[in-house]
Amino acid sequence: MNSSTEHIETVVIGGGQAGLIAAYELKKRGREFVVLDAYPRVGEAWRSRWDSLRLFTPRRDCELPGLRFTAQRSLAPTKDEMADYLEAYAAHHDLPVRNDVRVTALTKSGDRFVITTSNGVITASNVIVATGSYGAPKVPSFADDLDEHIVQLHSSGYRNPAQLQPGGVLLVGGGNSGADISLDVVPSHPTWLAGPKVAHIPPDIDKLFARIVVVRVVRFVQRNVLCLRTPMGRRAAPRMRGKATPVIRVKPKWLADAGVKRVGRVVGVQDGLPQLENGQVLDVTNVIWCTGHRHDFPWIDLDTAFDEHGTPVHSRGVSTRVTGLYFIGLEFQFALASASLWGVARDAAYIITHLDRHRITQPADQSTVAATAA
């Protein structure tokens, strides 16, 4: 740290929906803060998803506190509409988001956090990690053994069928992304969907009954039943973390009618091709890994903040080991809905209330540059 080091009371790392809601709550309380986002534009994480992606919930259930969707609120938004909404949200509330700033290290020196970024060093009294549960793409180790001529993509890198070469496509993972992308590629490529069958929600969520009744029931269960406040939720949490959620939009019949072939788990590679658990080898030229993400906190150099598996140790997002450290958007942080648009607002309000009541501040000394108050 030197004379150019900037001190800000609270730094929010991550400018997606979790970070923006945390910023909204901080601003309501008159706190000094800044949001650091690695993307060049607010909402870019949504814009970079596959072209045909639509969310699973009506616009009214995707709204963040303090701003309504302007389009028809009963219909599910596209990924670009969601991105535009987040950008409008940040502008509407005049949130201090610094884009194109990548955090490369988070450490602590005495009572202050030290945040090393692509634009310099910032110190802070409080840090909110709002990068969520889904940082780094997860693929099996044997992916490296596939023939070098096979096109391999993770679902996070898939945009449209133009990225694929002629020939068969194997999608590994039968959750929502695998089901959605299967329907996207099957019109132009022979398509296989591998993995155990995942439970699905039977009604068509775009129909009126589902929008009015089913979505509200699912939202209530995810927020108020499957949460750490209830015995059922406490039992379910360890089993559900890291597991595929029910397939929401796509139905098994839709896959079958479209020509998607369902196969078992991929367990390895034989002669450069993917091998199934029954020994069958699939002669495909493309593999899309819809196998989820893993925690991605290697940049946080605070060993006591994590357990032996690299998972944050917290109580409802409040670190129980590092004072002033908070997390938001984690999988089942408090409820099954915690990592979703309709669950993250409650978690954000909780951790900002905790932060506000346990105020940790160090006034900037003469060698620091005071940040603009939010």
C-alpha cells in the first residue's frame, strides 16, 4: 500500500444481481461503498449466455427491489432483457459500479481488507463477495483424453449451433442447461443427452395456469419451506447443494419428439471418444459439458474463511471466522432460492442489516484517497 491506495468503507465484489441488490441496500442506509465488476458492462454475465436462453420465471418474479420491469410482467424475459434490466437498475439507483475491474487478490492487513485489482489496490473495512456459487466451469478430468478434433464447450461458453462442427453432439448433464441446449442443437445435429434423468416440473411454465399458480407455489416452497428455518430445509440442504435442480421448462416428451436421444452417464474415454456406463462408445464430433460450476475463490487469501473443501464458513452469508467478510448468492445460503433472482434479495437485506448493526469503519488517513460516498 502506498500514497495512491484508496480506502472505501465497504467493497462489493461482483456486479450481477446479487451485488446490485447489496449495493441498493447499502445506499438505502447511507453507507460508503463501491461495486467492482470484472465485466465491461452491467448485465454482461447474462448477455454472454446462449442466444436462445429465456429465464424460467415471469418478469415480475425477476424484479429487484425498487424497480419494475417495463415489459409485460407475466412473461419470462430473455437473457438480453434481463441484462438490460440490470443495467437500467444500476443507472436508476445511481449505484457506484466500476466496470472492467477484476479483483485478483483479497487479503487482510490488520483490521483492513486489502483488495488487489486490475486498476490498483483498495483497502476496506468490510467486503461483500457477490460472485455467487457458480464461478468456474466444472468438467470431468477425462475430458482432456477426448480426441483433439472433437469440439468441446462448456455450457457457459455455448452461444449457438454455429460454434459446432458437422456431426453428432453429446450433451453431458441432464439438468436445465443440458435440456435447453439439446433443443437448440437437435434441428441441425444428431443429438445425445447423457446423464441420469432429472425430475421435472410437469406443467408448461409458459401457460397461464403455471404462471399464476405453479410458479407461486414453487417460489413459496423454495423460499419458505426449503430453508434453514425449517427442519425439512435443514435436512435437505446438505443433499441439495451441488445437485441438479428439477428441469423447469423442457419436458421429456419434448426432447423425445425433437429427436434427442437419452443415454446413461458418461464415465470415461475409449479411443478418443466418450464412453457410457454401459460400455457404449458414442462417435460424436462435439461435446457440450452441461456439468455445472464449482466454487471459484482462489483469489481470496483468507484460509480461515473456508472449510477443508474450500466452501465459505458462514451463517446466512455472514462469515463466522473473518469479521467484516460477507457472502451473497451462495447455493442454499439460507434457502433453495438463495442463488435465484427471487431469493437473493432477502439474503442481501439480511447481511446488510448485519453489516449496518456491526459497523466496522476505519477513517481514511492522510495517505489514502477518500472514495465518493454512495
